[in-house]
Amino acid sequence: MVATTHRSAPPPDPALIAATLASAILKGERRALARAVTLIESTRPDHRSIAEGLIESILPQTGRATRVGISGPPGAGKSTFIERFGLDGLNRGRRIAVLAVDPASKRGGGAILGDKTRMAELSRAPGAFIRPSSAGAETGGVAPRTREAILLCEAAGFDTIIVETVGAGQAETTVADMVDMFLLVLPPAAGDELQGIKRGIIELADLILINKADGPLLDHAHRAAAEYANAIHLVRPAYSEWQVEVRAVSALQGDGVNAVWDDIARFRLALEETGTWARRRADQARAALLAEIGTALLDRFRSTPAVATRFHEVEAEVRAGSRTPAAGARMLLAAFLGETQAPPV
Ligand SMILES: Nc1nc2c(ncn2[C@@H]2O[C@H](COP(=O)(O)OP(=O)(O)O)[C@@H](O)[C@H]2O)c(=O)[nH]1
Ligand SMILES: [Mg+2]
């Protein structure tokens, strides 16, 4: 072929893109970090392969940050708390990344927009990075991508990673499994008044903050804190080296907020001394590995033609009770394995 002056550009080299992005992230460039988080949320196979190369290359620079999960019902004051707490942290010389996870909302959820205005000062601070995570169920849930976003933030030099999630359902357990310490922010109402907060969620908490302890709600908050403190004593502690505390705070006025930094430091020290910290991280990584395998296998399974043609029929039979789940699963698995294995000779 004759060379022309209008040569088309060679296809971008994924390894080169990943390497360029990695070096910018390691220098702490926030725009590169934001681009990388967008990249890992993408479902495009070419993006996915760049993302995996990127994560692999920054991995040695991760793991040093403290990962803190913050959950609680909508309106409890999580975002207001994170703004105050984050600014206190910056004053202490910390570098803070906030990943807001909202599994219920797809792109551009209203809750996230509200959060941006509630964290206005923090989002402008050079030492902070705030990022709503919008990865929906189609990417295998928020968990795998949020885990990768945490690693990217650590590589960019953030020493405290906050993962905020709305306290509604499965999300807390998912977030609790990817952080070191789990904080629950609750409104100043106790016991039966507090609807929608499940006992199981209370049991996940390493620290419980009863918010809005100010103005006319001050007494309510302290009463609620005392009730929760009593209830907590009946729960079997998750760690022998840590006693869960319940405290009344005011995110709006800042009362009791700065002290949470000391709680987190004490928690980390106590767990590091006994080796629980490292063991928990290792267990989390192993669980993530199994989860990734499970998701990938299920994707392959459902997209295999022999399974895809029969799946809905079997699903309907199982729903109707005319076939047991065990029998349905066995039949579809046989179809799957029959198609992926080499036929017997
Ligand atoms: N009085 C009082 N109001 C608060 C406090 N923290 C948050 N709020 C208010 O509670 C509402 C919900 O706060 P937000 O941070 O968005 O809650 P989130 O949904 O848990 O993130 C807002 O109107 C806040 O101004 C507090 O400490 N005291
Ligand atoms: Mg919020």
C-alpha cells in the first residue's frame, strides 16, 4: 500500500494508557483520579481491560489508608457529618477521599446532588476528593467497583477513605465488608421510634453517633444515645479488643465530631496490635476474590446459549412451584457444562 499523509492514528495501546494514568495518579493528580474512577465504572470491555491493568500497576502503592464506612438512614445527617468531619481532618493534616455509594439511584441521583451542596466546602478543598459512585447493578453491583475506587484513592495519596452509603437494605453489609471501621449515624430517636433501622445494621457498627444533639433535639439525642448504649451491651462484640461506643454529636455545630478522629485512631491501633487489622483485610480480599469469581461465572452461565434458551422457562417453573430450585439448577448446570466441556470421545 502507498503511504499517504492521512494515516489513521494507531489504536491506543491499553498498556500505555494504563501506565500514563497510573503515573498521574501516583503524583496525586485529582483529574487523573477522577478519570480513572470513571474508567473502572465503565462496562466496555476495552475500558475494563485498561482498568484492570491500571489497578494491577498501582496495587503496590495501596493499603495504607484507613477505610471508614459511614451509613445511616436518609436524613440522619451523614453528608453534613462528613463535611464537618472532613474539614476537621484537613486541619489535622489528613487527606480525605469520600466515595458516596447509592445503589438505589442510577446516574445523577437526586440524593447525590443534595450531598454535593452539603459537602460544598470539603469538595472545594485541595486535600479532599469527593466522588459519587453510580455503578448500577449491571456491572455486578457497586461492591467490586467501589473496592477498586478505594485502591485508586489510596494510590493518589489519600490517607482516609470514607465510603458513605444510604442505610437501606443490603448496601450496609456490602460496605461494612470493604472497610476497616463502620460508623452508623442515626437521628435522635430511639427504640420503636426508629423505623427502618434493622438490628443487624446496629450489630455492624463499630461506633454509633446519634446526630442532631443541638437545639430542641439535644435531650432527645442524649436519651437515644443512652438507650442505644444499653442495647449495645446485649450484642456480642465483634472484636475482643474494641468496645462499641455510642455518642451524641451535632454535625451541624461540630460538637463531638473532631473526637471521632481519635476514635478511629484508637480503633486502628487496638486492632493492629493484635493482628486483627491485617487478618481482616486479608479475609476481605479473599471474599472479594470469591465474589468476583461468582459474578463472572454467573455472567458466563447466563450468556451460554444452551442456558439462555432454557433459563426463563426453568425460572418460571421454579417460581410456579412445579420444579424445585435444586432440580432446576441441576438441569441448567448440566446444559452449561455440556456446552462448555469438550464432548466425550
Ligand atoms: N439540627 C441539626 N440538623 C442537622 C444536623 N446534621 C444534619 N442536619 C440536617 O438534617 C438534614 C439531612 O442532612 P444530610 O446530611 O443531608 O443527611 P443524610 O441524608 O444522612 O446525608 C439536613 O437538613 C441537615 O441540615 C445536626 O447536627 N443538627
Ligand atoms: Mg447524604
